[in-house]
Amino acid sequence: MLNFVQSAAEAVAGISDGATVLIGGFGNAGQPMELITALLDGGATGLTVVNNNAGQGDAGLALLIKERRVDKVICSFPRQSDSWHFDAAYRAGEIELELVPQGNLAERIRAAGAGIGGFFTPTGYGTMLAEDRETRMIDGRGHVYETPIYGDVALIKALTADKAGNLVYRKTARNFGPIMAAAAINTIVQVGSVVPTGDLDPENVVTPGIYVNTVVRLDAPARTERERSRQ
Amino acid sequence: MSKGLSSKRPGSQRLGKEQLAQLVAGDIAQGSFVNLGIGQPTLVSNYLTAEQHVTLHTENGMLGMGPVAVGDQIDEDLINAGKIPVTELPGASYFHHADSFAMMRGGHLDVCVLGAFQVSATGDLANWNTGAPDAIPAVGGAMDLATGAKDVYVMMSLFTKEGAAKLVQTCSYPLTGVGCVTRIYTNEAVFLIGPDGVRVRETFGTTFAELQERIGVELLDD
């Protein structure tokens, strides 16, 4: 069932304590900041968060971690110059970290959405991130078994949705959006604009509406100064 | 392989970072698809020529990446793997993260250039973790890049500030990938790693004999 709602708070209202939440974005590109803020305000706790990073600065995911609402982070790159809230929680032993090579993280999310029960990958073979893991030699090369990552919820950001829930993204803000949309039971999308069904060229749809449950239109996404001055 | 800049370089002085980047750029074959790691490898892009027709990949979902964005080109939806705003070139394309890493893992990238803490005589790479007990581990795309590209070139200084060789028999730091590095570009020499061992292609401000004395890895003379 596809819903269009009026506010970020309404969009995330159904997220319960203990949920696994897939959060899109790579750095600030594609990060659904308003949805994350609404999740913070909504009070859900004991969350497992899947994101490339573990929050930066004093906003979004970093604040969820600061408020100890996240029990576990599954990510590829938690340590950044401004990841002080994660760093503090980690050093205090108050957050669990599952570190995954970035491509394995992406493929594990994709596998979940595609109904694949895991896969063997050469990435990470022979490293400490593959210790105690099932391995196999395939065509003379070592591979490591990786499991799918399912989400109860995905929070993602796209440029535009139509009323059928089809999505298009903008530049490198696409990143984890399409695979997270497919991997979660409940996919919640913030977009800059909603257009009538039929206004998106079907050839250009990136995420078909079948993967989308809730859409909320929020402030227009970033544009270059030049594009702004043209409008 | 394009010989270009590298073949007849007078090897009388150690190379600076810019000269090293220029050397790597000159060795990248025409028409290659290339990923440049964060940090020193990024300098290579400054020396790629239009005639080389090299297409740059960034693992956060783009082929055809252009130079760093300045002024009103800056767009927060268009960044590279180091989260720096960049530009797009004609012919660029965007794709999601799983496709981007499938492209890498599937062997479609010709060359990846990475920095390193250590490289072993058999091409093992250590570049993500110094193993310090209080460090927060972060791997990003390093393991995927090391494993996926057809050729993995490392750019590094040959010795640490303390004077320890970074080309070693066995890495003491946690590995990024096993047997993945094919070439090492350093300020003092270029090393080719093959089935028969580590070959010295050229030296800068040193000699084969001096290198052999200072590095605990058996070297083959080119």
C-alpha cells in the first residue's frame, strides 16, 4: 500500500523500538536528514542502523547515536574527523559495530531485496574481517560467504516521485537508495517534488513504485547556485 | 602498456609526490577505466591527458568524474568517494552502490591506484588499519578496490619516517587484500610484482644494490 503523507513525523510514526533501519546516503549526498530528525523526535530506541557511515557532526544519525537510541551500527566507515558521537559511544562500549567492506555492504543489502540467501565474494578474503567465516575456493580464488541484510524500514531520499511511487534520483545522491528501497519491508522516501502519474518517463525510472510504501514531499533538494539563479 | 613518461626518466633524484603522480599517470594505458584512491593517488588525475581518454570511476556511483568543483559548480549531490564536491564530464553516468561495486568486483576496472602502509613481496596489501588497540576500525571501499581491479598500483614512500621499509616479506599490519598488488610506485623506485618475485623497474636517486641492502625482500634486477 502506497501512502503520501504531509510530514516527516507522520512518515516515520510506525517505526518501533528494536527495528532495523536502513538509512540511505553517502556523506550528505542522499541522506534523508529530515526523516532521521523525525525518527529522533519520535523516540524509537534500541535500533539497528545500516548506513555507510556512523553519523557526522551534530545532526541526523550522529544525534540518534548521541541519544543512545542505536544499539548497533552496520557500516563500512564509522571513523571520520567529525564522528565524535559515534566515537564516544563506541569507546564507552555503548554501541555495537559490525564493520563491512563497502561493496559487501551494498551487495548484502541488494541480496536481501533480491531474495538471495547470501553470496560468496572475494572481497575481504584472508583479512580479519573474514575471520571465523565460511570460505570457499572458486576458480582458484578464495571467497567469503556474506549474508543478506534485511531492513524493517528504509529511510531514503530521492529527487522526484510520481503518484505511483516511482522514483528518480539526482547524481551521486542515488548511492544506497535503490537497493535499500528493495531490502526493507517498509520503505519511506523523502522527495523534493511529487508529480502526477505519467509525468516521469518510464525509461528513466530508477526505483519502481513496487518498492515504495510512504512518500513525503519536503524542501527541494540541493541545486547548484547557477541552477537556483535560473529558476 | 604506455611507456610515455616513465621509460627514459633520468633517475638521479628521488621523486616528489607530484613527480610520482606524473609517472603513474603516464603509465596508464589509453582508454582505461580507473579508480583513484583517496589521498595521494588523487594527484594522478592532474596528469592524465585528454589523449589518454581515461574514464575515472568513483565508488559512490559514477563514471566520468571530472575535476574538483569550484565556486558555483559545487553541488552537494555530486561528490567523490572522499566526499569532496566534483564535476561531471560529458559521457558521465550514475549508478547505485551495488552496481558500482559489482563493476569493480566484476573486473571491469582496468586500474586502481591506492596508498599503503605496507605491501608484501607477494602483493599482499595493508592500507586500512595499523592494528593500534585503541583505533576505531574503518575500511570503506579499500578491500573491494584491492580485490576487484585488474591491476592494483600502490603509491607510497618506500620507507616510514622511522626508516622502516614499507615493502616487506610479510605484512605486520592487518591485510586489506591478499596477493592483489601488481605494481608499487615509490619515491625511490618502481617495483613490479609478478609470479617470479619483485622486480625493480627503475630507481630514483639510489641504485639496485643500495635498495637490496636496505630492503629485507629479495629483489630482481630489470
